[in-house]
Amino acid sequence: MMGHLLPERPLVCPFSSLKVLVVLVTICACIGSSFAISTALRFNKNGEFKILQVADMHYGDGQSTPCLDVLPDQVKGCSDLNTTAFVKRMIQAEKPDLIVFTGDNIFGKDATDATKSMEAAFAPAIESQIPWAAILGNHDQESTLTREDVMKYIVGMNNTLSLLNPAGVEKIAGFGNYNLEVAGVQGSLFHNTSILNLFFLDSGDYSKVFFIPGYDWIKSSQKSWFLRTSDALKNSYNAHLERQQAVAPSLIFFHIPLPEYRQFSTPEITGVKQEVIASPIINSGFFDALVEAGNVRGVFVGHDHKNDFCGIRKNIHLCFAGGFGYHAYGMAGWPRRARVVSVKLEKTGNGVWGPVTMIKTWKRLDDAQFSTIDAQVLYA
């Protein structure tokens, strides 16, 4: 569609220092260290953690790759470089703590060298020195690398926290299933505790069952891994706080929307629904697993470039980011866009930072005003 468990580590290229820190601290946690989690991700001194979601860059070969679906006066000179400029613009304006790329990062059919395309596509994130994470869409593997090798290459890039798959799991579908933990403010009660959990999953590409057409779906092995990991994180959080009802919120990122995204009517959403929801025919029950976990506050996908809405089902917000890349289908005159998610902590009267108290989201448009639209509260 134009549309911690200790991780496996492919030997692709040297680890960034950031990633080495994640691995070493995770090992300490696994062998019983009192230092609970990696400090690679944590809330800032203002009690905020901000995520920039970039969906569907569809990066090709750079300057030689033309833009699609732009106004006539925008065609000349428009290329992948416009996508690069938009990423840089978003980073400068929002100053996120984490950048998340939710698939179709490169458009395989028009990327003559997958590695070069990925280097160019992720360059603004790498240059910013901001941690970033990526998952795959349905087009990333259509160039010169297999789906597994694309993810392995991403895992070896600088400043990324992307992982191939969790260790300790005998078999899990896809490539790029992992979780990241976000610690509280340095020096606070939660500075060694994950108070925000981020999950990333490979939603696949196309159905591998010959009599089932359309897109792939999240498999039972992924669902089982998510539930086990979610339970382990909840137990760790509760043990730290010595109270059994506390739940740290989770946010989920993957590419292809769940069938539940089809249930929304226009009055129920914030944003727009301008194309048919391109979810898989098969409903594998992953949304039910999210409900069962009891701590999921939002799901963020790409895939449908002309949909950018959020809707809520069973207290879980299901959100699209909207199309980001210029070498991707869209609508002429409807600006490319990105989604921002801001998570804030409670601060008590004596100045002590507490747990998550609010999650908000909005979108930024790549227009002359760099407009901010559709701000909404997802959790409070």
C-alpha cells in the first residue's frame, strides 16, 4: 500500500555507542542488577517525552526521484530531497526525544540500491543525534535486499534503537519486533523505572496464504510475545512501587492498520478519512490482546497516506500519521504531514515527578505556516 528481552544482534556494522549502552544495561537487568533499565530513553527535566512519527517516506534515489501528487507549480525540482527537508524541519521545530519511522521508509521499486536509499532516508535523524527507531512496511523489501536484510541493516545504523527480534523467543513472525522502555526524570523516584513502554511490531507485507488476498497480519507468535512482555513490565513496575494496581502506559507502533480501524465513522474521529482502510482481511485478534493487556493508550500506524485520523475503541486510540514522503501517493494541495505524541508526567506540590498523567497528540503540516492541527488528548 502506498500505503527487554535481550535482542538478537546481526553482525552488520559496528554498534553505535547508544546501542552498546542499551545492550550492556539490559544484560545487567537480566542478571539481577538493581539498575533497572537503560538510560537511553528518559523523560526530560520538564517531565515530558516527545515522539515524532514519520510514516511512509517512500524514499527512492534522492534528487532523481520525482514527487507524486503535488500541485503543478510544485512539480519542478520536487524530489526525495523535499522529504529530507521536511524531516529536518520537523526535528528542528519539535525537538523530539525519539523519532519513530513506521514503515515504507524506502520505496523498493524505485530505490536502485536499498542501502544507499536507507542511508539517505534516515540521514536527518542520524545527523540530529536524536535516538530513533524504525519498523518495516510492505514496500521496504522490494529493492536489492530481503526483508530480513533490510531490518538487519537498519539495526546496524548509527544512533538507532531498532532491534531485529527479541531473544529468548523460539520463533516470532517477521523482523523488527521489539520494545523500548522510557525511564522517569533523572534523579526522580522513577529514574530507574520504565514509566512508558513502547512496542514496535512487524505487521508484514502481503498475505502468504494463496487463497487469502491482500495484506499480511500480526501473527499469534507476535501477540504472545507482546502479552508476555507487557505482563513482565507491569510486574516490574508494580514491584518497584509496592502497589499492585499501578500500570505504566504503553504505545504501539506498526505499519498496516488493524481491521478495527475500519469501524470508525466520520463523527467519531479527529482528522480525516479520505480512502478505504487498507487493513488485512484476516483479523488475528491483536486488538483484543491490546485490550487484554490493559495498559495500551495508543496505536500508531501509517500505510494509508490520505488518512490521518485518530479514533477510540475500548479506551485505546487508533491513529494514522498521514503521508509524509513526497515520492508517495497523496493528494495535490493536501500537505504532507507528521504526527507528534507528547507524554507528560505528574508533578506533586513538593516538586516531585510522578507517573504519566497525560498523553497528547497533534500533527504538523509541511505548508508555508508549518501548521499544527488536530491537537487532542489521548489519555489524562
